[in-house]
Amino acid sequence: MNNVHVGKLTPDKMNALIKNRLGASDPRIVLGPGAGMDFGVLDLGGGRFMAVAEDPIFPAAGLPLEMMGEFTVHIGASDVAVSGIKPEFMTYSLLLPPGTGVEETERLIEKISDTAKALDIAVAGGHTGWYSAVALPIVGGITVWGFGEKYISPGGARPGDALLMTKGPAIEAAALLGVLYSGKKTPLPQTVMDRLAERVKQITVVEDALTACSAGEVHAMHDATEGGVYTGMWEMKNASGLSLRASLSDDMVPEDIRSLAEYLDFDPWAVISEGTLLCACAPDSADSVRAAWKEKGIESAVLGTFDGGEDVFEMNGRPQPFRIPETDPFWDLFDNAVK
């Protein structure tokens, strides 16, 4: 551990950093930047809205370029999908170190294209260049947007809403660490390592989010990225101005992820979990939303209920203080795995 900050700032520090630093004021921005805001929304007039999101994507030694190509599209598209609006267009900026060959570049661009095509997203523009300041291929930014007649925000939860979770916690952290530790000696069975590596296909909430919106009355959605489910819950309840009665348990953590967390000594609820959707829906829609997910092969659990009282948080049936977001431990785990 060191004292140099890595990853996102805590929500309070992030909000302080951008306060009064958002360029020109424009009334067409109906949902702007802020901690926990996966996307922004523009009012186009005539009952039309545009949801837009921006993300950087970077790989690590040991992760295939093709995997980075898939992440590029799914991570950007997921941030738009949680608005309830289907992602339709994207641009991306591909930055490559000198010496990156044409064949490698073609493989990466082709995977981005194939993944976008599978999600029915058109590439509208971008930038590609080779620069000495770049050590590994990175996507300096992917911008994804789509249009709709309505949208929902991460802060849209209403009193009585059920808070649902798809797949389980630590999906992204477990998948990437599983890939990086594959081939290395660990006490974990090979079947567990294989299952962890397979979870890279789950690092997306596009299907989760769009399925939920079509199946029931959904008021808010959030992708549990940095800080994991703890931070995602905290951001949703704060953005809504409501309290949250949440009850989590070890049984909600998939067995392979639980095994990895015990081996590497991390809390699965506190690490980056792109691919885990948090969804606030009307109480009478919870069953229909979960049934729709089940038909798609997406597992889910009920984490709690939003209300106007006081926060209540339980882990394995034992009351605990509500977890305040901290620095995500994934980055140290990631560095150790690479080394």
C-alpha cells in the first residue's frame, strides 16, 4: 500500500472537485455530472432525450487485446443502458505505443467493431494514433449515446422501492483477477479459476438494464463499478434523498468469487463490479423483473428497500454501520497480480 491515490475519488471529494467547474451553463442539460452519475442527459425538445456517457479503457499485461476490445464497448454502453435508453452510437480514441503492429491494431479495432455490431451500436467517429507517452494500448475515451422519450436516473428511487442486484458482487474484479492468476500456482481448484475467467463475459449490464425496463416499473439503475456494491448502494440512496434498509449475506456471493476473496483477503462487496446492476423498482414489479432476468440466464437477489426513515444495514443478519465509500482495494490487488 502507498499514499498515492489510485482510481476514482470518494463521492464527496469528487463532487467538491467539479463544483463550479462545469463550463458554460445550459438549460438543456437535465442531468449533469456528479458522483455516481453514470451518464448525462440532454433535453432535445419535442419529448426527446439524449443519454451520453464517457469512459476510459485500459488493459494490463496478460490480458488479451480482444478482451480490451469487448470491454471498450460494453463498459461505455452499460453506462447509457442504465438510463433506460438503448445505446445507439459511439466514438472512441485509440492510443497506441510506438511499435504496435498493424496486425495487433486490426485485431483490436475488429473486436470493437464486432462487439458494437452485436449490440446494434454504430461507430460514428474517433481517433487512432501512436504516441511515445503511451506504454500500453488504451482507449483514452469511449463516448456512447442514445435517444429516447424518457429516462431514469441513479437517484430516481421512490419510497417502498425494492433494491435488486444482478449476478452478485465483485464481478469485474473477480473476472480480471481470475484471468491474471490463471497459470499461476494458487490453492484454488482449476474449476474455480476457469469459472472466474469465464466471468469476463459478464462485465456488462446492457442486457440486465434493458431487460429490467421492459419487464416492470423501474425507477433507478446503477452500475456497481468502483467501490462495488457498497458504493453503488450509498450513491443511489444519497442521490434519491432516501434511506435504505439493506440486508446482505455471504450466500449472495457466488462460490467461486467467495473462494477468490478468501484467498486474496478482500471484501467482495467493496471492489469494482462492472457487470453488477443495482435496480430500484416498484415493489409489485420486483418479481416480474427478476423473472425476466431469469429467462435471460441472469441471476439476481433482493438487497433491500428504500424508504424515508433511517438507514438499516445488516450483513449475515447482524446490524452494522452503513458502509461509507472508500478507496477501492482492487487496484492494489490488480498491481500485485500483474507483478
